[in-house]
Amino acid sequence: MRLVYGFVGVVFTLALVLYPLMAVSFSSGAPPGFNGAPGGNGNCTACHFSFDVNSGTGSVSIDAPKTFLPNQTISFTVSVDNTTDPFPDGAGSQQGFQVSVQDPDGNDVGTLVIADAANTRFADKEGLYVTHTSDGIQLDTWEVQWTADGPRGPTEVTIYVAGNAGNGGEGPGGDYIYTASQTMTRMEVANEDEAAPLVARLDAVYPNPFASSATVVFTLERPMRVELTLYNGVGQAVQVLAQGTRAAGSHQVNVSAEELPAGVYFVEVRTAEGTDVRPITLVR
């Protein structure tokens, strides 16, 4: 009997210790895969276990365009309507979320972009999920950006989100979890197959993902001035890869990962006649 009581006592003590730590660890964002999407994704009720999903009087919502164009970057917002009763003497109402974009087969598509680095971040190294930061739990609306795939990408995509309406207590109990989704449809470009080729285009970026360096291959249809730039996920230029007048034909430049944090970046080739952009992911 002493052994049984001793074991129960150890479990109870661990629960008291870990319960507040769970809330602290996830205050800076949920781990990847908890956005309510079908196909094995969770919805945060595994930790915030007090109530069934979508059982409260609050909600989570998505405000996104109904349509998108190939390679277009769109902005959308996620909002949590938090009607949860605040925890007595707690931190006050707090909110969180996690979002991803998938095609009808459950594949992650396009490229998520961090629009507000102070309040949102990637939940994973691959940049497939965006969640809140520790500062972001004070907000109830967050902006996220997403760049569509090219003309051969899916014609329909769905944004999936799980939202946490927190009560501000020291643990995950007493919080309500809500889920929502919104589908967007690709607009077809007239005479897409007959469109004039880009005078400057990105042919390849490899390896992708990369760990130390990557190669960018781009082609110019005729001699022209070109700028090749690497941008981070919030649109800041972090490297100028090439600049000046180049001959017609194929060119290669190197991207160095030195002093760059892991995350999703964008390679842009720009001329006076247009631009072409491709995402690339740095892993550590």
C-alpha cells in the first residue's frame, strides 16, 4: 500500500509542476500540427482539455479573399472572439492561434509569410504553420500573408485555423478551443499558355531546403540591368546576390546561409520590365 500511495504522490506532484509549465511553454505559440485541419492534425484540445472543441460561445474566424491569382501574395486575418470567463486574479483574457493552407488532398501548398514578426512566427522550421508569439497573446486579431503557387498549382486551397480563447490562468485548463476554415479559388489567367515569357526568370533554386548554401539559376532573354535580392519572411532585404548589367543567357549565383536564421526566404530577380520570385527555406 505504501508503494501505491507513494506512486500516486509522485504523479500528483509532477502534475502540479508540469501544469503551469505547459501554459508557459505554449504561450509563445502552439507546436506544429494543431490547426484543426483534417488528416491527422490536432486542434489544441489535447492540452487545453477542459471543453470540447467549438463548445463555447466564442469563435475563431478568417477574413481572406475568395480568389487568388497564380504567384499572388495575399493578406488575411485570423480573429478570436474570446468570451471565456477570466481566471480569478489571473493575467486576463489571452488569445492564440495556429494556421496553415492546404489543397483538397491535404498537402501544404503555397508559401506562408510572416507579416507581423512581433506577434506571429512560424511554428516549424519548414514554414508550414504560423502561430502567435508570447507578445501576440494580448491581441485578438493577427495578420498573415500567403503566396500562391504558380499556374500549375491547385485551383482550390483551404485555410485552416484553430484559435485559443484563454482565461489567463496559470495552466491550460479553462480555455476554449475553436476551429474554422475558408476556401479560396484560383482565378484563371486568360490565354495563360500563350502568355509572353518573362524577360528575366528564375529557373531553379537548389537545394531547397538548404543548410549552408544554395544555387540560384536565372535567365535573361537579352542583355539588361538586373538586381537579384534575397528577402526574409517579413520582406526585408538580407542579401544582394547580383546587381548590374548582365548578358543574355543563363546565370548562376550563390546564396550563403552564414549569419542567417532558419526560416523561409524569397529570391527575387528584378528588371525594368518585371520581376520573378521564388521561396527558399533555410534549415539548421
